[in-house]
Amino acid sequence: MLRQLEYLIALSSEQHFARAAEECAVSQPALSEGIRKLEKELGVPLVRRGHAFQGLTVEGETVLKWARKLVKDHESLKQEVTHHQAGLNGTLRVGTVPAASSTVVALTDAFARAHPQVKIKVQASLHSAEIVRQIRNYELDAGLIYAQPQDVAGLLSFQLYSEEHVLLTAPQMQIRQSPNSWSSALQLPLCLLDSSLRGRQVLDQALSQHGMKATPRIECDSIVTLLAHVSTGHWASIVPRQWLPPIGALPGIVQTRLDDPEVTSQISLVMEDGEPLSLMSQALTKLISEIFPQKIQREQ
């Protein structure tokens, strides 16, 4: 049955019989027959069929969630049995909000070097709610998100760091008086992330708590585009400081920390909380305590 469950997972993911068969390295007739056997064994239809794949039935969606859990548990079992001889192996699946798409490298790079037989897949443009949903549905192993306690109930959650915002300007646009003041920075001609993006929404919410509001004239969905506008000398931008180190040197751009008042937001790592905790999750938990030894705090 396990192989048939893998067929169902692939079909749900690919939304196409031929592509699902290719993903499972079997012929399309073999995949279709395997799913029919699963339907017969469970006594319910799982797939809505027509000339092409039309989605899963209600029963199929229920089975799909169990399929993901059973396949993941099977992978964890194999890891438990073999890791003493062969080391940790398998695939670590990580999702991250765009704001953490550069800082996640600190985790994935260290994990890949510590466990050379593990493959890592990162989805770097997801919303926090989608990451949590995929973890609960066993589609992701972990995620970096903007977390509220009610969002992550029943999951392991670790506070990793608080974002520290910096003002980016060309040298000629530096603020002369109160350079660390948000009120001064917000008066500059601003280019910020688009208001539809969670990173910008979090910033707006944090500013609102201090009675302030950002009114950019230019909005975009790319940090590269923000930096390009700043480099013209006509625009300023505000981004979390943690975004910048992976980008490297920024010639012609001045960074000024904004801490008057302190405006920040919390990035947390979340993962499934189960007994026993999978070896992959145990290894990741150990790693984050080493990378963030002074900052990490486990949320209850």
C-alpha cells in the first residue's frame, strides 16, 4: 500500500497522470492501476476522472493527508534504522517567507555540510500561513515565518531573531539631524516593498503601533529593484538588516540603523511536534541551538 500512497501524493502534486508517473519512475498504466487498487482496498473513489485528471474526491483529500504522514513516518523509520551505519539521509524540505530567504542560508548551508547525504529543498517565496499549512500536512519539514502564538499551536516553534531595520540611502541623501529616527526617515522619498507582501505588512503593522505610517512613492517586489532605486541617489529604502550580508558589499549605499523608536518583528522556525521526533527534526533542532545560541528561545 505504501507505494500506492506515494502514487497518490505524486498525482496530487503534479495534477497530471503522466507527470506523476514520471515522478514515481513508473509507467502511466502502472500508476493508474496502483491508484485503482488503493481505491478498491479502501472501498471509496479517490480520484475524479474525466478525459484528464480533475482532482481528488473528498475521500481522496482525507487519504492524501494520511498518505503524507505515513510516507514521512516510513522515511523516518528508515533513517532510525540506518543512520548509525550510513549517517542521516533523505530530503529536508524547508519553506521560508521572502524576508528570511537570505537568512535561511545560515541553516541550510550548515545542515548540508553537517549531513552530506541529505538533500535540501527550499521554497523561498511562501506566506507564513501557507508554510504552517504545509507543515501540518507533512509537505514541509520546517519553515521560517513571522509567527504569532495562535498560528503555531501544536507545532514546535523557536524564536530565531528579531529583524533590525536599516535606512538605505546614497551618501548625499543622509539625514543630518536625528539620523536614527524613524520620523526623519519616513519623510524621505521612499521605495519600499509592495504592500501586498507580508514583509511590508509586518513593517506597516509595527510602525502603526508607534503611530507612524510609511507612504512610499515607489513599491516593488524585489530587493534588487529596491537597491537599484537607492543607487540612483533619488530614493531611500528601509529593509531588515539581516537581508543584506548575503548580497555582499553595497558600494555607493549608506546603511543607517533605525532604532528611535525600536521597530522590530520576530522571525521563528517552526516544525512538526511529534513523538518520537524524527531524526531530521532532531538534527535541525540541534543545529539551530548552535547557530543562534544567544538568541534562540523555544516558544510554548
